[in-house]
Amino acid sequence: MEAGELSNSYEIHDMDTPEIRVPVTKSDGSVLSLSGATVEAWAKRHGQDAIELTTTITDEAGGIITVSVGADDLDEGVYTLHVRVTKATETQTVVEAYIIVKVSIGGSA
């Protein structure tokens, strides 16, 4: 399993609710079916506990995972994001990226 082409970092604001689309492919570049797979995503800021983010297999046959970040999930700071897929007995981190969270201006946080 390998991740599709993704950015090495995502910039969001602390009141944003983005969804990160994660295509998963095999080493030969073909799509990995996620039928029967489980997925998870974690964000961790240095010196703090990891936070589990909401993950959904949005296209089983197409190998697409969506990671959702809620408005109250991440405070300002830099986080490391890991997305993992478990299929049969194999678990692999398919994405490692940074999430940079900035303070939102206005509204209510």
C-alpha cells in the first residue's frame, strides 16, 4: 500500500472544518481496493497526546479515504498527521504530513 500524491502539509485555521482526501494505491500505482479494510488518522503536536480524527472510506473500490477535522479538534500549532490502513493482517501508514493550524479571526472559537 502507498499513499496517492498528497501535499506534505496542510494549512488550516482553528475554526475550519476541512476534509482531506487520501487516495491509496499499490506500489505499481494501481488503486488499492479498501473492501474489508479499516482506516484511522491521528494528529499529534510535539509534547502532547495524539488526537484521533474522523476517517471514512468514501470510495471502497477507488481506494479513497476522507479525513475530517472538526472545528474544535486542533488548537493553534503544528501537528504531524498519520493515516493508516489495515487490510487483512497488514497495517501501513499511507500518509505522513503536517497540519499547520492558525488562529481564526472573528467568529466564535
